Amino acid sequence: MIIKKQAKGSRRKAQGFFTLNLSPASKLPADLDTPNPEINAIWRKEAQKRWQAYKAGELKTVSYEAVMQKYQ
């Protein structure tokens, strides 16, 4: 993301307003959508660890209703 000051040749030249120049999504690295087996294995282990802790009653849980009340 590039932020550049636009004032030259503009009606708002005296104000010197700012605009965002966002790069197109097509310029993002293609590997962002490619599954990474190493990262997937780490998440798999973490999910299993959390599931076991939940089943053993070792995790504090929050009801759906409580979460929705908090963010309304």
C-alpha cells in the first residue's frame, strides 16, 4: 500500500489532500492461496490439543449468547 500526497495540478492544491494508492490483488504472491503442509500440521496439532482440553473440562467456554451480547 502506498500513500502519496496529491497536490500538484489539483483543485485542492492549497489543501494538499492525501489519497491511498492500493496495489491490485493480482500482484499478491500466488503462494498465499497454496496450502502449506507444515502450517497445516501445526494447526492440526493445535486443534487436537484444544479439543482434548475441551473434552477434559480444562478450557473456559463462553456461550454463543454471551458473545453476541458483548458485540451488539
